[in-house]
Amino acid sequence: MTTYTMSITTLGYTSSNSSPPFGFTTKSTTATPTTTTAQAYYVCWSKADSLEQLLLFQTIECYINPILSFLGLGANIMSLVVLRKCGIHKPSNILLFGLVIADCMCLLMTMDYSLPILYFGPNKLYPVNCGFQYHDVINYFLVITALICTFFGFLGRFVNPFIQMCISVERLFAIFAPMTFKKLITGKRAFVCILLCFSIWLPWAVFKMFIYDVYKQKISRGVNYMIITSNTFYRNNKYIIDRIDLLVVDTLVSWIPLALVTSATLTILVKVKMVLRNRMRLTSSASKVTWSRRTTRTLLATSVVFILTHACGSFIIYFSPCCGDVQTYLRNATYFLVYTINASSNLLIFLICNDKFFKIFINLLYPQK
């Protein structure tokens, strides 16, 4: 069969953890006919290796990621309510509050409904073209939605590892310097740390938005083609921006936090185990020593989930083969899925690891008269 596609080349994804969910650069905009067979499976203008690959990408991009993100956002809102009810004057609760807010921002990137429409939108005049092919009002609404969700998604993804490092440092002081902990770690200092985490990454998140442009072309009466493209500034400085993304930003939000949080978590676990062993020696053999189900366990659980998901995400980005555009789309959708799981896990961790949070949650569901 014969279809028509505008010859627009993809900007593609870098291997950085701050890779955009979309990105295209326009070389020419003339509609040219391309011939495909009934056995060919396409995502926009990119041919998939198999029907299974196409369906897997479509399932993750259109169903799993958005649904999990909506559920995670609802759970995170409930987590914020639980923390507020518990009181956010404690440094640990302030750090958890900031972490949940950053996770809510992360989820906006994968719950953005404009991305499935960009790839698989219905009623397209040219189905092989990525982008929006509707009335101008709808097109602009989808473009603005995509840019807003991407901005907050980037910011949350940058901030999350820094807050996780703050949590690890806070627990190290609590475990190794308990006598001076309350003097060193205060609620005000924890709040300042949260503000600094957001302030440090806000300029870069804003800058990332300025490398995009919106391309528009009329394709029929009442129907325009609109897509988010890279602008001239990015194309002229692509090498520098990509190197900063890959070598600087990715190191700061991926490898350094992963190494620091892993080291801190292992150190805390060893220290806690030694303390429990010494405590058991001082108590009668019949008495059972249990690990507290409160602050330390909650914060360590968030650290463990962070370590597992970020290690898995880095493995996917750096070691999974990408032999074509659709394979790259699938890789990135899977990568975003891993981080969506991390951003959606807060409430479950709170309820399992902290009995006080669990009681507050139950009281919210079944208020006592």
C-alpha cells in the first residue's frame, strides 16, 4: 500500500538519564510517498522489527506507564496527607515530604497523555507521521501539555536523587552521632536543603525547555500538522549540550547519588546490625530484640528502592542494545517505567515500614467518630 510521510528526521535519544520523551529536527517538510507492505509494522515513520516489539512498546507507552503514573500520583497525594497529619516539623518528615513532591513531578512525564497521541494518535491524515494532526486549538493544547509535563518531569527527575542523598546523610548523622544529631539536623536546615535541591536544578530544567521549538504545517482544510522540534540553537550546539547532558548532568543525577546512597545504606545496615547484636548480649536470651519499624526503617526502605530502580534504569540505558528507532523507543519506555515504579512506591513503603503512618492512613480511611 502507499502512504505519505513528511521527511522529518528524528533527533533521537541520548544515553543520558535526562533524555527527552520527544525530540525531532526538521530537515524538510515536503510530503513524499513511501511504499510499505502488509507485513511491515511502523511507529510513525520508524519500522519495528516485529509485531511483538510494536505491541510491547504500545502497551508500555499507552497503558502501563500512564495507568501506573495516575495510581502513583494518587498514592503520593495520600502520602503527603499522611506526612502532614504526622507533622512535618521533624527533619526526616520534611525530607520525605520533599521527596514525594519530586516524585509527583516525575510522574507527570509518564502520565502525559499527549505522548501516546504523538505516536499512536487516532484519526491522523498521515498516520506514519509523529506529531499532532488536529485542529489548531487541540494541537496547541497537546503541545503545551507535553512541554509542561516534560518541564516538571525533568525537574522532579533531577531533584529526586539529591533529596535521596540528603536522606542518607541525615540517617548517617542519626546513627553515628545520636548525641549531637538534634543540634546538627534541624527542621529548618532540612527545609533549606529541599529548597536548595530544587533551586540548583531549576535553571537547567528551564534551559532544557528553550532547546525546543514548535513546527507547524497545513496538510488539509481545517487540519494542521504540529510537532515539537529542536530549535536552531540546539542544532548549532548539539555536541556541547549532549556532552553536558551525558557527562555532567547524568553523573550528578545518576552515578554519584547511586554510589553515595548505596554506600550510606550499607554502612547504616552494618551499624544497626552491630547495635542490635550488642543489645542482644545485654538482654536475656529469652527476650526478643526487634528492629524499630519507624524512621530508620522507612528511610532505608526508600533508599533501597532508589538503589534498585536507579541501578536497573542505568543498566537499561547503557547496556541494552538499540538497533533502530523503535528499539530505542522501547528502551526509553522501559527506562521510564522503572523510574515510575520508584516514584509510585512511597505510600506502600510508608504503610509497611512505619506503624505510625499506617495508623494515620487507617484513620483517614475510617475516621473515628
